[in-house]
Amino acid sequence: MRYIETSQNDKYQIAMLAFLATFFTYICVYDFELTHFGLSIDEEFNNNISHNTAIGLSH
């Protein structure tokens, strides 16, 4: 097996293609979560005892 030296331009192209492929895969996998993200009012204070006590909630 012979070692083939790659030029700096080839390394840049390989790195750019790897980045674009990874980024495209990330967009495809997380597309639904990225486009349908929202906070509900129930998620803002998760397990905050002092806040629950202040509004009169008890466990």
C-alpha cells in the first residue's frame, strides 16, 4: 500500500465536506425539535421549592 500525499487544498475540501455532511445530518435529525420548540409555563420553575412555597403550592 502506497502512501499518497494530499495537498493542503485537498485537506481543506475533505474537512469542508465532512463538516457539511455532519451539519446536514444534524439538521435532518433535529429538524422537528428545532422548528417546534417552545417553553410552557410549567417548565419555567422545575422543582423550585421556594417558588412553589411563594405561590402557595405544597407537595
